[in-house]
Amino acid sequence: MCVTVNREAREAVGDYKAGWHDPENSTIRFDFGLSEEVVREISALKGEPGWMTETRVKAYRHFVERPMPTWGNTHVLEDIDFDGICYYLRSSDATEKEWEDVPEDIRNTFDRLGIPEAEQKWLSGVTAQYESEAVYHSIREDLEKQGVIFLDMDSGLREHPDIVRKWFCSVVPLTDNKFAALNTAVWSGGSFIYIPKGVHVEMPVQAYFRINAKNMGQFERTLIIADEGSSVHYVEGCTAPTYSTDSLHSAVVELIALPGAHIRYSTVQNWSTNVYNLVTKRGIAHEKAKIEWVDGNIGSKLTMKYPAVILKGEGSHAEVISVAYSGEGQHQDAGAKIHHLASNTTSKILSKSISKNGGRGSYRGLVKVSPKAKNCKLNVVCDALILDEQSRSDTYPTMEVANPTARCEHEASVSKVSDNQLFYLMSRGHSEEEALAMIVNGFFEPFTRELPMEYAVELNQLMALEMEGSIG
Amino acid sequence: MGQVTPLLEIRNLHAGIGESPILKGIDLVINPGEIHAIMGRNGSGKTTTANIIMGHPDYEVEQGDVLLSGEDLLELEPWERARSGVFLSFQYPQAIPGLQVGNFLRKSVSSIKGDEAAKGAEFRSTLKDAMKALDIPRSFLSRYVNDGFSGGEKKRFEILQLLLLKPKLAVLDETDSGLDIDGIRTVAAGVNSAVRGTSTGALIITHYSRILEHVRPDRIHVLMGGRIVASGGPELAIKLEEKGYEWLEVKSKAEGCA
């Protein structure tokens, strides 16, 4: 059997390479819409401990009471039909350790996305999530022997309930925001990672999230704990088919970097342009720890995502490097949040956005230095590249510095591609589209060079594809 | 034996930007292996000539022809001209932040040379030799194209591209401006090695005669008010150096009245 590709969908997809969908063969599918009953059913289905059920219910009640955000793209947010979304959908009964055991159509999907191949070549471990549940999961044996835990979140809760209970919602409380509350109420899948003291995971671990069904809500929950002096690089990729109706992706990611630990979390989200991507990502860095968010937003209809770091321990460091590409009908509202709570903490934010064909890119950033935090250094750079007159870029930078010893730097720039730059590259044998892709990829380069090479190459190809047909 | 097809032939070229005419009837023939120089003051139409040969979209040709080996250049897009063998060394090379020099050179050579492009070790060795000849350090390769380059570095980088792309026709627009004497000597040596003893032709556009002492053009043309007002051998440059452009101004006015 091969993956059935719906021709209509394929045509609608155009250049979006990941836009095909499989026939829906769900084993469990909830009705559309959300209620306390649905929340309890999800928890019961998963056989969760009582405290988790209660956390979910509390979060659900908060979600209902909490108004929609009154900032960001409120216009598009108001269009979300919470009753038209399926909150839980299971397509496979188990999380497999061998690709051969994954149901064939789902396996084919991940094959087409190149996941098993990448796993063999350059990854320490992989988890692949399809709709609500992880369908495949593996980790290299040597890491397992060193005590590294890399599981999907549901297995994490089953096998390590004490660790999960200690840290779950400790970084992003269930009352944090409407979408974090929603995620806490209906979460399913995601990754659970624990790196023991002093262990360095040299090759990245990767999670891949795929939404296949229409009007689907994917609410994965990720918790990463790096114990003292350890390090890990987690990579996340996401795609979905192109449908005419919308899907919702609302994840919560919590990172805990204990003293001296280093967590790098890299994302390239390439959701199709019918996905709302409303994600809360936050980490706490203890003494001398380091947290880096490398965050690429290429797809989705509306993304609202502001990776955050709380610099709790002295001498800790935060970095948020992000790029956003907004094409036709897209709004990337992205940025960063850093709280300097301790002395001698440092942070760096680099945000780059490109808008084209009427797309809209916004940088929204908040850097806070608390009164007690002495000698902090913070650096914010945001650059926007606008490719045509219809497109838009906005910057909303906020700095609240309550300690006078802080050293703050902020730079912002908005630029256009000049005809002379294009002519220069064309005179070296590059067509106008190639020239534009070279300029655009150059603009993203400070981000791209932070990615594993395989991802960097893919991102460059993706952007070259986006530049096709843009001239004339 | 028939006549040699000229490498570059410009016939009665009238061109400008928008409504304002800049070139008012230029004729120029460069044969394979020849080096010609166009001299003239600011605003005389030198850079316009270079940009029109390369196909800058801002310029409009009202009348006339530009042929490369008998082939109509004006019909071609800039990248097609580059692939046909035209090269322009820019007066103001553009910075492309984030695009690494090494990567850019490899892509440009493969785009222009296609299947004939040197690959792998062969490319690296050609590149190494060319960089050595131009006194360019290896660290240059990981910098971004023209980004934060000094004036001299930009000009050397243009000549490096000339050596790697091996065009049929090299147009050098003010490549000597902003260079010290050593810089001029290095750049001139690069131009000589790209042209001398090959069928490549060159058109050197300059204010001053200094670079011409090192490159020794076969013909010199003086451009004034969008027209070529004088052509001659190397002695013309010496005469200009002595008498300045006024001498020709007076001469061309007198001829215009006659």
C-alpha cells in the first residue's frame, strides 16, 4: 500500500512540500468540542493518576474563564472555533520502538518527511507524534545506559510519575495564559527528557510533530530537565496537510536547566498555512546554566510564540535566536521574553523577520531586570526585511530595567532588497529569483548557522522555494 | 579569410535613465584579445556604458545595438549576458550580508560555467592560486560578500571573480578608484593575467591614466557629454595627463561649430 495523495489537496498545496494528507484511520476519535467531560475522558483513557486529572480539570476551568488575549492579532484569534476542533485523536494503539511496527500509512508519512533517515545519520533519539499520540520512539542504547530518559510525555508520566509531578507546571503555571491552560487541560504526547548530572548528549534528539486530520487540535506537552552540569540539544520539526479549514496547535514546553546545565532547543515549524500555532515555551536557568531557544517560524496562519527564559541563578545565560517568514495570509507574531532575576546574568536576543506578498511579521519582546539583579548584560537586535509594498513589519520591544548597573543594548533595522544588490548577483550569472533567494538566505544566515547542517540545508531550500514566482 | 567578428560591437548607442538621455551615439569595436580604455570626467556616461553592456534594469536604450561576438546582447537578461561571457567589475560592489564569499564564488562559477565548471579539488586549487596572486588571505572566504570590506578589498574581490569566471569580455568600471599604488599594481597584474595571451577582451573605464601605465591598452577613447570625442593609441592618455580634458573640450566644440 502506498500513501494515497488526494489530488485536490495536492493542487491546493502548491509548493508546500509537506502538504499531502493520509486517509484518516483513527482508532479513537473524540467528538468536536470541549467540555469538562471530554477532559476527564482523555485522562481516564490514558489511565492517569488522580492529581493529573485534577490538574487538567482546574486548567480547563481556567481556560473557560480566561478571556482571549487583547493583544497580538486579536482579529484572527477571534476566528478560532473552539467547538469545531477535535481535541483527541489516536491513529495507532501503541508507541513503537521499531519503524516496522508503526502502521504502514503513518510510517510512510514519516518516511516522506525523511525522519528515519535523519535518525540513522545524525540523531541520538527520535520521537514521532502523529495527531495526539507518539507513534514511534527510540533512543540510542549508550545514552539509555547513562541514565538519560527520553520518552514521550505520556510514557514519562507512567514510568516516572514523581519527576513529572515535581516539575510539571513549575515553569508554565496552568493560569499563565489562555492557551497554556487549554494545553494543560487536554495535553497529549510531547517529549519527556531527563539528562542526569554531568551527562553530555553529543548528538541532538529530535521530535517530529505531524497533524494529519482536518480540524484537529494538537496539544503536545514537553518537559526537559537537564541536571547539574549536563547538556542536551533538542530539535523539533512540525508539518501538517493543507486543508481549507483550520487546525490548532497549542503546545507548552517547559525547560529546567539546573546549575551549570546547558539546554538548546531548536525548532523549525513549517505548519501549513491553515494552522493556528499558539505556543508557550519557557525555561528556568539556575546558577551558571544556559538556555538557548533557536526558533524558526516559516509556516502557520497565525503564530504567537515568545520563547522565554527566567534567569533565576547567578551567572546564568539566555539566548533567543529567531527567524520568521510571513507570506500571503500569514502573520508571525514572535519574539522573546527574558527575566533577569539574579545578578551577573546575561541575555541575547536576535530576531529576524521577512515579510512578502502581504504577509505580516511582528517582533514582540520583553526584557526585565529585577531590582536585585546587579551587573546584568542584555543585548537585543531585531532586523526586518520587507520584500514588497503590501507586506508589513512591526516591532514592539519593551525593556523594564529596575537596576541601574545593567548594561542594555538595543538595535533595530528595517530594510528592503535593493535593485543594486539584485543586479550585482544577476551579473554573476544568477537569475533574479536565485539572487533574491541568496539575499534572503543571507539575511537568515545568523540563524541558519545555529542549526544542525541537515536542517540548515532544508531551510535554505525551503526559502528558495518561497522566493519562486515572486518576481515579475 | 573573412574579417574577424568583433568581440564587442557598439553601434550608434543612445541611452539614458527614464527621460534623460546620457549616451548620445556611441560607436565602439573591441576585437578578441584587445584592451580598450574609456576615459572621461564624472557624468560623461562612462558608468552608463558599463551598466548598459551588463543590462542594468534602470537604463533604457533608445537606439542602437550592442553585440557580443555578433550576438544581440540587449535582448538578454543580465544573468544570460553573464553566462554568455560578459563580466562587470563594479565601481560600487554591493554588500550581501550573510552570503559567504566562498559559497558565492562556487555558486557563481557553477552558474556561469555550467557543466564545465571546475569542481572540488580543481576549483579549490584555482581559487587558491587566484587569491595568492591578488594577495587575498584565506580568511576572506568565510566573510560575507563585500560586507564591511575596505575599498581596496572590494576591488581585489572583483578581480578575484574576474580570474575565476574567465569571461570573454571584462568591463572594469573605475576599478582603480580608491586604490593606492600597490593596489593598482596588484589589480593591474590580475587584469593582465586574465586578458593577455588569451582571446578575452577588456574595456577599462577610468578617470586617471595611472592604471593604464600598468595595463597598456591597445586603444583609448575619451567620452564627453555622451559621445566619444577622441580615440587613439596609448599616447592619447599621456596627452590627456599633460593637457587635461579642457583641451578636448575646446577641440570638440570647435569641431562641433565647424
